[in-house]
Amino acid sequence: MSTPTLVALVPRALLFDGDAYLEMKKRPRALEDGAAFLLALGAALGLALACGAIVTWVTSPGIADVQRVLAHTAAPWPLSRWLAAVRRWDWLLSALRWARPAPLMSLAYLVVTPLTLLGGWLAFGALAHGAAHLLGGQGSLRETLGCTALAGAPWAVLLLPLLPPLNPAGLAAGAWVLAAQAQAVRAAHALDGWRAFWATAAAALALALALALGALVAGVGR
Amino acid sequence: MGDVLATAWRAARLDADALRRWGLAPALALFLAVSLLGGVADGLTWAQARLQRGQLTLARERLAARVDNWLLYSPLPLDAQHTLARNIAAWLDLEGDLEGLPTPLGGGAAVAVAALQRAVVAPYRALALWLPYTLAVFALARAFGGRGSLREMLAAGALSALPHLLDPLGVLLGIAPLVGMVTAGWGAAILVKATRVVHGLEAGPALIAAVTPGLAALALALLAVGLALWLR
């Protein structure tokens, strides 16, 4: 059960081959292999995202210049009201700063991305494991985490160093990963298609709610 | 290669056997290639427009004047027409001002790199729209008793991108909205046929499965706009 056999599972997982997850489940060190895979993917992704962010920075105008143009634009109602609202919304300007980080800040992707990938995998895996058990699943936590780690393979479509931050590619990869997670949960717990779907949906919803609550608390605290 | 092209042409003409024959890997590759072609056409047109800023300014002024004329034929009251026309003209001016801002790289190099980014983002944008939509169609088709697998649905559904090979033509001829409507309708027809063929459904359930996610998204969008207007 070597690294090449693990790597060979990746394209099969990308193309929704359910048997790939069954083979991952059988690996004696599925959890450790899954963690190593996501760490390597996260490192490569961090490098690609950092390059994309730097390319975006050099080809787009500064946020201060954009703010200046918005402030001095003479527009009739209702456009003027919308522009005034945009200028007041700090979160929108923060989003613009995220979409165009300075080159040194872009290097943060190198550290943040692998940690985010690993943290998201553990959180989602634990939630999906709980939901699958509630729906009659029979897999162990190690098997669930091993299979859901492989289901992170679609993030590899973002390994293009030209992609700007905050672009539709993340949405595309996220949808792909979610579909793959359903297959992973199905294989790990020997569930039928619909139960695997609901277990995955419940885990994804719970994670999204937890993140939204965390963001709200952080925003209120600030 | 000839066989692939012949099968693709038959699939575009809604041939059931041709829709069934595609594997997921070649279908996805075709989908991404078609989207990339559209992205390259869009990137080249955008770069050309940005490099000829004087002509771009003139084009914006002409568009604002055309909108003013079109609104005269609309049922809106005169003051609403005037407000709408002034807002569109102000928006186009703002767009021009933002595009004129300096960038760290500067000049033609920045435009070339930004155009390349636009081109490579296009397949991802298409994937971000197509994949969740097709997954929703798959779930609905299975709920209606469909028997197809996820791989088969995605493979046949990816062929809905085939008509979009005509999109760059629309951009070049300046009739992109018209061509876009035709290719979108043709792509939707391929998706409905693919749903029917893959899942063994009758026409009615296949059509409902294929269009419901779109109608639901439209309803949510209208609800959001209505809510925003009401809260204003």
C-alpha cells in the first residue's frame, strides 16, 4: 500500500469512481495517508494561491484609488445611494482587500491553506461520521476520515497559479468536493445513496452554520 | 478524432445513443475545452478594448445614447426613463474611470496578464454554474425514479456545453446576447435529453428534473431582490 497506489486513487476520485474510496478504506494507514495527502495538496495549493494573489495585485488598481474614484463619482439617485452604501460598508472593502492582498500578505496562503484544508477535513469528517451513524452507518471514524481525505482531491483543480482570489473556481471546486464527500461517506459507512447524501448535507450545513456563528461572534466582538 | 467529432455532432443533435456513449473524462475535457475557448475569445476582446481606451470611451458614449433611444419605446414614464438613462450613463463613466486607474505592472503587460486571467477563469466559472446545477438535476431525477449513475449523468450533462462553441462567433460579430440565448436554449435541450436518456425517464419528469433547479434559483433571486427593495 504505497504512495504511488495512493496517488493513483486521486484521478479516480476526481472522476467520481466510488471504488476508489473502497480501496482507500482498506488501506491499513488510511487516516495517516489521508492526512499526508491533504497536507501535500494544501502546500501545493497554498503556493498556487499565493502566485495567483501576487499576479492579481500587480494587474489591478489599489483599493485606495478605487475608494477615491467611488467617493468623487457624481451619480444620480439611485446609483448615488448605492455608492454611498458601498463606501460605508467596511466588510465590502475588507472583501476587496482579501481579493487583492499585498505580495507579502499573499505569502500567508502558504501556511493558512494546508492548515485550513486539514482543519476543514477533521471537522467535516467528524460531523459526517456522526450523521452517518445516526442514519445507520457502520464505518469507524478512521475509515470515515480516510475516505473523506481522498474526497478532498477536487481541490486540486485550483492548482493553477493564475487564479485570482475570490473567484468562481472556489465554488466549482467546493461543489465537486461536496459531491465526492457523499461518495466517500457512502463507501466508508456502506450506506445507500440517499442516506449518504443526507449525512453529507447535514455535516456540510452544520459546518457552515458553525463558521457563520464564529464569524458573527468575531464581528460582534470587534 | 473523426469518430469523436462525429459523436459530438450527433450528441448536439440530441441523438440518444451518442449521449450515452461518452465517458466522464472525455466529456469533462470537452466541457472545459469549450469553456476555455469562450474564455480566450472574451479575454482577447477585453484586452483589445482596454488597449484602445479612446475607442472604448466612444463605445460607452454610443451605448449610453442607444439606451436613451431604446427607453423611448419602453412603457416607463418619461421621468423614470430619464433617471434610468442617467444612471446607466453614470455607471458607464464610473466603469471607465476605474479602468483608467494605474496598476503596479502598468501598460500592455498588465492588460495581457489580466486578459489571460479572464481566459483561464472562464472554465471554472462554467464549472461553478454547471456542476451544482447538474448535481441538483441528478438528485431530482433519482427522486423521480431514475436509474442512472452520477458518472453517467455528469458525462451526458457535460455535453450541454457543445453549442457554446458558437459563443466566440457571437462576440466577434457583436451579436453575443442573441447567440448566447440560442446556445443556452440548445444546451438546455441537450441537458433535458441527457437526463431522459441516462435515467430512463419519460419526457415530463426529465423536463421537470432539468428545469426545476433553474426555476428555484430564479425564484430565490427574485425573492432576494424583492426583500432588498422592501427593506430599503
